[in-house]
Amino acid sequence: MSYQHFAGLYDRLMEDAPYDMWVSFVNRAIDTYCSGPASSLLDIGCGTGEISLRLSEKGYNVQGIDLSEEMLTVAREKAEHKGLHVPYYQQDMRDLDGFKEQDVALIFCDSLNYLRTPNDVKTAFQSISKSLKVEGLLLFDVHTLYKIETVFSDHIFTLNDEEISYIWECHPGEEEGSIHHDLSFFVHTGNDVYKRYDESHYQRTYSLETYQSLLDEAGFELLTVTGDFTDHHPNDTSERLFFTARKRARL
């Protein structure tokens, strides 16, 4: 999977994304489940930094992690422009290094869905656990099986705009709950000339029960699961699951 071209287009395509709702979810979880002040946050799969920068503006000590150096370059430029000190690191969430005693770890915008196997997900949870303090929070969201299998599968999405257009084709993957996204972007470069970029992305998700089991095996207690930015338990047509989990103390 390459983000070489996608990183430069990402913010333009995601300008209507509900970033403030993710930030509100973080604030509610901290207010509800943290016994004291939560100052240190680890934003994993941070992309171009939209969430980490918002959290930094609210006074949190945030560090961002992403696998894509292209995404991180955009995030660093935005942090510098805003005058914010947010360190960004290129690392794999399955093998985090150099982070200890963090209060909260975040994995938003379905970043966890880019891991290909259940063992990858468990390994990521274990790696994150090592970076959290005891009773630290892990907050993340994922696509539901309903979204992968019904909303995405065998569908084509398009955007026709003067500056940027795309064709986004979704094809079922070989494994249950997986999907291939094939995207072609057409970016206006002036004088009625458009440049084409192609990207392929793979995502996979699992049942709520599978995530709960993987969290348990990695040493987390599941506190709540909600659907679609609400405070309610997900239903059969929820498209996004939100998890709040706490690192257990070792016996």
C-alpha cells in the first residue's frame, strides 16, 4: 500500500470529516474513565495530524505515529504552521518503540482496519499496552462487518469536482470481512489538464466479539462499545464501532 500521492490529496478529500466528533469522544472517555488528569496521549495512525493537532490545542501532550512518512510530512508542516509542538514518528503500531507510561492511546479513522490478520491486531494491542501506564485507556474505532459487506462491497463511489475527481471501486477480499479499495484520482493542474494518480488499499474488520477477545488476550478490559459517534450500543446497521478499553494491572 502506498500513500505517496494519496497523502497530498488526503486533506482535500477529508475536509468534511468529523474530526471534532473524534476529539469529543476522547474528551468524554477521559472525563468518564480516567481517575486523574490525562495529559499524555499517543495518536496512532495519525495521518496528516488533524486529530492530534486539535488535541494539542486543547492542552494535551500529544505524540503522533504513522506508517506513512508522506502523511507525517504533511502533519509536521501543519504543526509548524500552527505553532504547535507535536512530535511525529514513523513507526508500525505492531512494534512501537520509545513510548512509556502514556495515559491514553488512540487509533481513529479506521486505521486499525489496515492490519491484515487477527494476530496483527492482537500484536498491535500488545505493543500499545507496553506503551500505556497501568489503567491507561485505549480508544479506537473500526468499520463494522455491515459496512464492509453491505456498504462497501461491490460498490463504486465517485466525485466530480473542478479541482479533484475520483473513481473509488470496492471489491470483496479473499478473507471474511475484507475489502479492496481501488482509487483513481484526477487532479487539476491548470489549463484544463488533469493528472491521474492510482492507489490501492486493503482493509479488514471483525465481529465485536473478536475484538473483545483480542483485547482480553492483550491485557485490556473492555469498558464500552458504541456505534457511529453516539453513546448508544451499536445495532445491526451501525457502520463504525467505537471501543474504550483499559489496561489491566498485572496480577
